[in-house]
Amino acid sequence: MNLGALATSVISLQYLPSNSTSLTQSSDTLWLWIALGVGVLALIAAFILARIVLAGDTGTPDMRVISDAIREGAEAFLSRQYRSIGIMAAVLAVIIFLGYHFSPSTRDVAVQTVISFLVGAICSGLAGFTGMYVSIRANIRTAAAARNSLNGALQSALRGGAVTGLVVVALALIGIGVLFLFFGGLNNPRHVVYELVGFGFGASLVALFAQLGGGIYTKAADVGADLVGKVEAGIPEDDPRNPAVIADLVGDNVGDCAGRGADIFESTAAENVGAMILGAALYPVFGIKGILFPLMVHAINLVASIIGVAVVKTTDTEDPMRALNRGFYVTSILALAGFGGIVYKMLNGPGVQPLYLFLCGVIGLVTAFLFVWITQYYTESRYRPVQSIAEASLTGPATNIISGLAVGMETPAMPVVVICSALLLSYYFGVKGLAGVDLPGISNYVKGIYGTAIATMGMLSCAAYILAMDTFGPITDNAGGIIEMSAQPDSVRDRTDKLDSAGNTTKALTKGYAVGSASLAAFLLFSAYLEEIKALVTARVTAAGSAGYMPPGWSFTNVNLAEIPVFAGAMLGAMLVYLFSSMAIKAVGRTAQMVVKDVRDQFRENPGIMLGTSKPDYARCVSIVTGAALKEMVLPGILAVGLPVAVGLIFRNFSSVYGAGTEVLTRGGFSTVPTINGVPVNLGGATAVAGLLMVGTIAGVLLAMLMNNGGGAWDNAKKWIETGKYGGKKSDAHKAAVVGDTVGDPFKDTAGPSLHVLIKLLATITLVLAPLFL
């Protein structure tokens, strides 16, 4: 996501007269229709892929019974979850409307912002639901195909995942494009793009609850099933005698399909909106083409991803990961070629050097590759970090956990260097690419930030294929469970094990990719908030007429940590990240305890379960996890949404006590801060929230990397031992590794993924609710 594009001269967008921006040429608007057309074609392609997958063999009756139980559990959870999210979204829509309506500077865009918010939330929910709808039906087809060939199973799983990837990106593209048209963007593009900010917030809200609720569900079921099944009862993973096994398989879908789909949708949507606003700031240079450029980037993304999925095939002797990587390379090459083409076609004009702008996109794509490689290094068993954790398991669970935490704390180092390098280089190339542009209001800062925006778009130019690989993971995991529970031959299980291993890697890569995109935008998001406050203050002073005074060249760029409210806000931002993570992990622990108790009760009440003479009550366990996960997701979500608002409102009203942003400083007889009737504009709430956003973002990025990669390393250390290393399954080392994996599960699948959604939610909520802080 990149709402950092908002860090432009928003003043010039929001408050210009309507007739000052109606210079659109009809030939340039053709790009919008091309982008929307590609979006529609991508939905058609997704529908065709879904039909192909769903037409596949559904296996034996025993396999279908298991698949039906997974499908029913997943659909029941998602239905209840979306009802809860819908209620919270409706309440926030009212708050947004009131906040905008009672602020004179934003009253005219209140309705449009609320509409954008609701459309973003609906599209995000639809993206998650559509992806899961196919995934919970592709699992049985993949399992059935594995009885004949590895290639058939691989293609079935990847095509099922591609439905999610294509729908997510296409809905973001179409949703924003249609809103742009509906709000009159072709006639007044520079004003209308600002009204789309709510779209990103709506997507962020749904993504947070979808990821958090799904993560609590999937890890509580997984931990509960492992603790009683593997550790206490000594039965294999996915053993049909385990009452929690269906809940575990359901969790893979609601967490990794619906949750991740909403997450990537939010990233794609907000990236589009932010980059369109930056294009509007550069309207004198590029015209409407600069505004429509990000939509065309994702149109190229869709075309390249469809071709990438189509070329993937393998043999029974090849590592499936090689085939998936080939598809990724094809997608990346096509995306890069298309990116270069539209840069030269759309981002041209007097004084512009497109080559440097294209290099910004290359930096973004290289950043994506580096994040994928770094994630592989820390989470694959062939490298030192995972092997060191496995070796530490020889001396027990304590040393396993110590080693795993050490690896997790090491993981942010290389990504931070990559992020800083990408920001510095893309900023530099942005300035170089627009060095010949000498127009009022277009400073080097705007040019540089535009370069970082292009880099973020470059990083997301393969998002559809990346998400297809991510959804591939839970589909193959479910397929392996279906094969195991229906007692298929070992040769079939060997095929699904290969796919499951590749799926574990792709899920880890996608988490690294998602946190990488959030990290690249971190500085931009902070700058966006600062520029948004500047726009609101300017509008307020301008509305005051002769009573208002705006110092020449004033900008809201100095946030003084020496001021108590700012320091307090910064501390609260860091605290939010850790408290949110604690609440998410505790939620997994409490829910897992309920699962453990139910599994033990079923074993005690029905001894025939372990003997194989009777079946456990899978539905009872599914119902317990569903209710607990939905209840547990509410409080962390409210904390994430409520704390920034509370900080802004409290310090807005008490700022005069601390003198935060309210002193009148003079230079040459003139005030250096904006004033109305000689009284400085109250910036206390805005500066406190700036501190919260800045430090909360930094803390969130680092902790998300620790949890994602540390948890993945713990998981694969256990799997490496299961291949026969250090005594293999049921050895003391394996038992220690299972404990470490249990600790890492809520790290990598609940708190970690939820954190990079939280990072983006902090930025979007502060941007949308900024009028409340002044």
C-alpha cells in the first residue's frame, strides 16, 4: 500500500475551483477505459479458471465428506465474521460523516468520503469471500488430482489460488475506477481523487478484522490440535481421530485465504488511491495520464499474472517450488516490460526523463525480489537460521525457543537496509526524472516522493501472482489433510506432501512481501499525514478571510518530540503495537485452551475414537473455535481504531495546558505559525497523533518482521526434523521442535500478519479522521 502519495501539495487538489481542472483531453481518458476493461477481463478470466477448477474430479465419497465439513465450517465462520465487521463499519461510517460534516474545510466531501469508505469495505470483504469460496472447493479437486499426477494437482491448486489473486486486484482497480467516474473525475480529476481516500480506510478496516479473526481461528485450532494430538496422544498431523483436525483445516482457509486476500486488496487499493493523488499534484506535467497511471500499472499486473499462471507446469520428479518460481519470473519480466512501456507512454512531457522514473519501478521490483529472498533465507530449511533452531532442539524446548527468538530478532536487519536503500534511491531518481520541470508548487520534495510512489507500485506490480501463490498454500494443506484422513495410498500422500512443503514456503514469502510493501510506504504514510494537516489548516485560515494569517512557506513538517503531548503520543504508538500483539497472541492461547479441553473431553467421553471404532464430533470443535475467535477479535480491533482517535481528541482539547503547537512565535514582527484573529491554530491533537503514527509505524514494521520470519523459521525447523534429521518424528528433538512451532504459530499467522495491516490502518485512519484532530 502507498498512501504516501498523499504527501503532495494536497492544498492544490482539494480547494481549487472546479473549473480550474477541467482540462482533460478525451484521448488521455482512454487509459481509464483500458484499465477498467482489463479489470473486467481479469474477472472473466478468474471466472473461467474457477469453472475449470470446479469441473475437476472430486475424489471418493470419503474424501467428499471431509471436504464438505471443511467447506461448511469455513462458510459459517466467514458469514458470522462479516456480520460483525459490517456492524463496526456502519458505526465508523457515521463517525466519519459527522467528523467531515462539522469541519468547514471538509464538509463538501463528507458524503463522497463515506461512500468511498463503504465501497472499499464491501469490495475488500467480497475479495476475501470470493477467494475463500474457490479455495474450499479447490482443495478436494487438488487432492483428487494428486491421485493421478503431481502436475495436475499443482495446476489445480495454483489456478484456484489465481482466482483469489485476480479478483482481489481487479476489484481494487474497478472499484476505484468506477468511483472516480461516479464522482466526476473525468471533468474535475484533481479534486475528485482526494475523495477516494475513504476507499483505502474501508479496505484497511475489513483487512484488519479479517486477518485478525482468521488468524486467531486458524492458530487456536492448529495449536490445540497439535498439543493434544501430536504431543499427548502421539498421533500424526491430520489424523482423523483428532476432533480438532477439521477446525484446523478450516482455519487455513479463513486465515490464509480470506484474511490475506483482504490484506493484499487493501494494499493494492490504497496504493492506487495514493499514487493517483500524487499524479494530481503533478497534473501540470502529465495531465490526467499521471492520475490514471497507477490504474494502468495494475492492469499490467493482471495481464502478466494471468500469463504467469498459465505457464506453470511440473513433473512428478521436480520440486514444485521450481515450477512456481518459473511462473513468478515470467510474471515479473512481463510486468517490468509493461511497466516500462506505460512509463514512456504516460509519464512524459517537457523536462521529464522517463528513464529515471522507470528506474524507480525497477527499484520497487528488485525490492520485492530481495524481500522474497530474505524471507526464504530465514524460513527455508536449507539455510543456517532454520538449521540452527533444529540443532538447538537436541537439548530441549528451552534452547529451541531461545534460538528461535534470536533468529527472529535478527530478521529485521537486512530488510531495513533494503527499505532504506529503496527509499533513498527512488527519491533520488524521482528528482532526477523531473529535474527539468520548473513549475510553481512542484518542489524537489514532491518529485522525490513521486519516485518513491513509483517504486511502491513497482513492488506491487506482481501482486496478483504473489497472492495466487499464497492461496496455493492453504489449498495444498487442505488437500494433504483430505488425503491423510481418507486413508489414500502413500504415493498420493507423497505428492501432496511435496505440494504442502512448497505451499508453506509460498505462504511465508507472501507474508514477507506484504510487510515489505507496508515498510516501503512507512515514511510516505507519515509524510501523508503531515501534508494532510497542512491542507486542513490552510483551508481553515483561508476560510477566515482577513482574520486569518498564513506565514509564507509554512508547512507542518516539524514534530517536536520535546513537547510532552508528542512524546506521549509516540510512546502510546509503540505501546499500541506491543499491546495489540499481546492481545492477539493471548486470544490464540485462550481459544487454544478451549480446543485442548474439548479434544481431551472427547477422548475421555468416547474411547472408541482412539481405537478407530467411532468418529469424533468435528462440528463441536469447529463451533467452539468460531465463537471464541469472533469474540476475541473485537477488543484488539477496537483498540487499533480507537487509540489514534482518542489521542487526537484528548490532546486537541488539553493542548493549551502544555503549550503544544499553540505558542505564537514571531520573526520580523510576523507570526511563524498560522493564526486566526491573532490566536494560533490549535495543533496539539495533530502533533500528538503525528508522534503516535511515526513511532507506531516504525515499531510495527520491526515487530512484524520478527514475528513473521521467526515463526516461519520455528515451523520449518520442526518440518526439517520430520524429514529424518536429529532422530526424525517422535524423537526428543522433534518434541522440542513441536513446542517451538507452537510458540511460533501465533507469531507468524496471527500477530505478525495482523501487524502489517495495523501499520496501514494507522495511516489510513489518521488521514481520514484528521479533521477531528484540529
